[in-house]
Amino acid sequence: MNVPFLDLKAHHQPHRAELAAAIHEVIAAAAFAGGPFVTRFETDFAGYCETPHAVGVGSGTDALWLALMALGIGPGDEVITVPMTFIATAEAISRTGARPVFVDIEDTTYTMDPANLARAVTPRTKAILPVHLFGQMADMTPILEFARAHGIAVIEDAAQAHGARYEGHRAGSLGTAGCFSFYPGKNLGAFGEAGAVVTSDAALAERLRVLLDHGQSRKYHHATLGWNCRMDGIQAAVLQVKLRHLEHNNERRRQHAMHYARVLAGVPRRVLPACGPGRTHVHHIHAIRVPDRITFMSHLEFRGIGCGIHYPVPVHLQEAYASLGHRRGSFPVAERCAAQFVSLPMYPELTTDQIEAVAQAVEEALCISVAT
Ligand SMILES: *Cc1c(COP(=O)(O)O)cnc(C)c1O
């Protein structure tokens, strides 16, 4: 059976009429860059995230960069984050002129290990940027306590965790700011590029609105330098429609994750993903860990199962970050995960048969890769 890694056509098929109508409304109103459709989506998304303010921007990368800029972070500052993430997390820090300082992740949840913060903090540390990797939130209580004790901000990278919860709190609602991506493949995806920052700080939201529109508070009056990070009207209209289906789709992902766990109950526990206590996972990526990835993946390919690797090279070992001087061995958990991760198909439209076909191929592939 063929099981694609992702199937965006199937994802949009049931809502095509509704989505086309939303796009036609934007065309009729000719409100393409920022404007009323963006404002409406911001209201709905803030409500969904249980935060007072949401600010729509051009991408998840914009969201991270603007949140850091709005907090005044720049050259000479340090921001603590993790090396097991998409590079945008660290890139946004670097683009402000600040320096990313990495701490290793937990071996079970793959999110920031708060026990490592004490070793990484310096008088230059201005913020902690945990990443809610694969759909589950980092262990926020100790991270927030540490930040409060040191008088520094927490910015959540929630690009993979729309709707996730930690002790009942939504992703993005616990930190000073929460940053989201609506890249098409994310749990909530646009028809192109888009992102948002959520916050409970009204002044911060206002600074973000100025920065995302060339630093202007009034048309053609620029108090500060910003950039063009506006959200498109069409993306906002599409997202407003898709947001109504997010809870249901996250629930379907949860059902699929439970089904995977049931049918893979025979494989060693450490292979399968785990959910930390007090967390509601939204299963953006279903990564398992295998000892011999090349043999494993070639068997899955042979069986027609699509898979991916998130992420094969941890950020501290990327060529772009050679100047930071990190070596292999600096962050052993992230490095081991990068060598072992394989992401299985995970999206709301997966069928029972498809999950069982994937599970069977996984079991065969594990036998083969252990035997060779
Ligand atoms: C997708 C992603 C981003 C970047 O978002 P874009 O919308 O692609 O700019 C940042 N951080 C993480 C963890 C992501 O998965």
C-alpha cells in the first residue's frame, strides 16, 4: 500500500468550496496586504490560543525575529535555545545580531532540558527560546521559573504546536511571546507563507505592529526601522476557515498516534515517541528512533511508505554555524536523535489501513536493520 508522507490535497479536498469562497471575498474587497481579513483572523487565533493579542506576520521566521526585536534583543545579547530544531529558531536570533546559546534536549520528549539552563546563562542572556518540537510543549514550569529568577524573557517557538497544552495552558500563551508558523505543512497551514505572534502584553503587540510595517506608526512616518513582514489578506482568509477545523484535526492526529502505539506495542519503548506529564500533544511530526536508519528507510521506501528526517543535522553542527565553534559531542542527546530520527506519515487524513501498513513495514524494517 502506498502511504505518502504528507497529503495536502486530501487535507483540503473536503473544504475546497469554503476555501475558494473565502479567497473570492478577499478578491472582491481587494484587501491583499494586511487589512480587515488579517484583523479578523488575528481575533480568532488569539481566542484559540487563549491569549489577548495575536499579530499576523509573513512567516514563522518573521514571528521569531520580530518577537526578539520587539523585546529589544540585539548585538551583544545572548538567547538560549536548543540545537534540535529547524534552523529558523537560531537564525532569527542571529539576524537580530544576538548570539544563540544552545542547551541539550531531554532524551524522552526531545524538548529543552531545563536542567541545562544554569550552565548556559550569563549576564548577557536576554531570553530563553524553547521549541515545542513535533507537537508537544517543552517543560515550561521550570523554564519560566528560571527565567523569572534571572529577569529574562521566554519566547516560545510554537511553530509545530498549534493547540498543544501544558498543564492546561495553550502553546504560545505561557511565555512573553509565542511564535507560530502557518507554512502549508504545519498543523494549521496557509496557502503559502504566514505566521503570527501571540502575547498577553499589549505594549509588545503594539511594538510588533509597528515593526512588521517598516517601523511606521502613522503612514509614511517611521519612528524606527522595521521590515515588511505583513500577512497577506488571502492567507488570513484561508487560515480563518482552516482554524475552525484545527481542533478536530488535532484530535484525529491524537487518535492516529494512539493507533500507532497500539500496533507497534512490540517494538522497544525507546523507539517510539513519548509525551511528557501534563501535556497535550498535537502530533505535528511522528518521529521514531532507529539504530540503522539507512537500511530502515530503504525498506520503508520499498514498501511504498513515505518518510522524512526532522532533522538530520543539529543546528550547532550546521556549516552556517561553524563560526560558533561547536564540535561533535557538544550536545550528545540532540546529536544521537539527529542520527536516529525517522518521521512516519502523520496527518488527519491517514486511514486505519494506512497506519497498519506503516506499522507492519516498520516492524519488518526494524528486524532487517537489527539482523544486518
Ligand atoms: C516551520 C518552523 C519555523 C519557521 O517557520 P516558517 O513559517 O517556515 O518561517 C520555525 N521554527 C520551527 C520549529 C518550525 O518548525
